[in-house]
Amino acid sequence: MSTAMHKENEAGSPQVHGHHDTGGHDEQEPHGSFKGYMTGFILSVVLTAIPFWLVMGDVLPSKQATVLIIMALAFVQILVHMIYFLHMNTSSEGGWNMLALIFTAVLVVITLSGSLWVMYHMNENMMPMDAHEMRQAP
């Protein structure tokens, strides 16, 4: 053991403290099991089939309710993928994965809300046209 350091305890027997290559993974972190991957797969299929059924079956009378339910299920599916396939949790990589995720989520929210805000106000501030003016427009 060339990388191990030998120390003696009070009884005089050597203790070996060494480092070994773990392939870049911490020993205490759970790796994916077949059961975990199958659970993630089944949840992903269900979370994909429900919105498909909602739209194709025209189940809900309100389009807004359908859109909100689909968006909520999409958010849940993102969480399923992050937990079951990417193995992300608050302790992975010393919390840096979670910090990067939060930063990305903040940027996405700012970008989407800013884009929607700009598009709404552009639509509100457009000059109204009547049918005669629209026919003469290039």
C-alpha cells in the first residue's frame, strides 16, 4: 500500500488510513439501482401519458385548466428526472449541484417572465388598425 499512512494506536497495532480511487464518487452517495431506475421510468411514462390523455381526449372543458395541469405535471416530471436519473439531492457534490440548480431556476424564471412581460406590453402598445388599413399594409 504505497498511498497508505501507517499510525499506531495506544495498543501498538498499526492503523491504516489510506485513500483509494472511487471513480469520482463518494462512497456514502447512493447509486442507481434497477428498482430506482424502473420507478423513475414508470413515473415518467405516467407523467407523460396523463397530459397526452388530457389533450387528446379533450377531458377538461377549460383550456386554461388543461394548460395549468400540464405545466404542473411537467414540473413534477422534471423533479422525477432529477431525483431518479440524475441522482441529485441536497448533499450531492457538497451542495454545489443544488446551488447550480437554484441559480439556473432563477435565471429561467427571470428570462421567461421578462419575455412574457415584454410581449404583453408590445401587444398592448401596438397601434390599432382597422380592416381598411390592414388591406393597404405591405
